[in-house]
Amino acid sequence: LHLLLLCLFITLPHQTIAQDFSLTDSGQFSLAAAIERVQIVSPYRQAAQARAEAARGALYQASRLPNPSLDLREENLNFNSGSRAPVDQTVDVFAVFSQPIELGGKRAARTAIAASDVAAAHTAIRQAERKLTLETVRLYLAALRAHSLINILTTNRDQLQPLIAAMTRRVEEGYTA
């Protein structure tokens, strides 16, 4: 019973996985296909790629000039006067435009920091890929060992069937207790 459940456990996922992977001549999917698929669907790698994309956006922003600002202010606007219009000669309106000027290489330093963040994010992607590859290889080899063990046990069972049948007949005939 345990052998039957193990065989079902191994063969059923193999049939659904076989649709997503390229199969080898022996009906198994290749290690390269497994690694490629894991690299594509891994949320760990996708998160590392998203962090790299965010770092590239930060690099672009760091290399740009600071945004200018426009301030509009008013003074002496009186809504409580009964007969006068709210806009008259006592109202003062100010418009101020300002553009920050960076001194001392601030933008170059900011850009260098952002560039190192991009390099660190790309390193994190490569590290995630290596980690996923190692884990995939480890699990792939474990699955191959399990598959090999199933083949050995199946062969062993098939070779023992005639012996079991002979012993069953001997017990039925009373030669062996």
C-alpha cells in the first residue's frame, strides 16, 4: 500500500509537470528546463528584479536637477467688508519662483550612491539566481534518487512475485507452515 501511494505521488506530479517542461528521451524533464522554469516563476527572483528596477529609477531621479517650485501668496484679502469688493488696492499678491542650485558635488555624490545601489540590486539578482539554482539541483537530484529507488523496488517486487506465488502454493498444500 505504501509503495502504491509513493508511486502515485511520484507519477501524478510528473504528469502535470511534464506539460510545462521539455521532456528528455526517457520521459523525464531535464535539469536545465527545471532551473529555467524555477528562475521564471520564483517570487524571490521577481522581488529582486523589482528592487533592481526601483534602484534604476532612483538612479535616474538622482541624476536629475532638483525640481523648481512656484509659490503664490496673497495678503490683505478682506471678505468681511460689507460694501467693498474683496479684491481692491489693498490686496497684495506675490508669485515666487525658486530653483535650488546644488553646490559642492551633491548631485554627483547622490548619483554615485544610486549607481552603487543599482549594482547591489543586480548582485542580489545574481545571488537569488544562484540560490534558486542550487536548491533546484538539490531537489532535482532528490527526485531522481526517489525515482531510481522506485524503479529498483518495482524490479525487486516483480522478481519476487514467482517466489511469493510458489510459497503461497506450498502453504496451501501444507508443505510449509
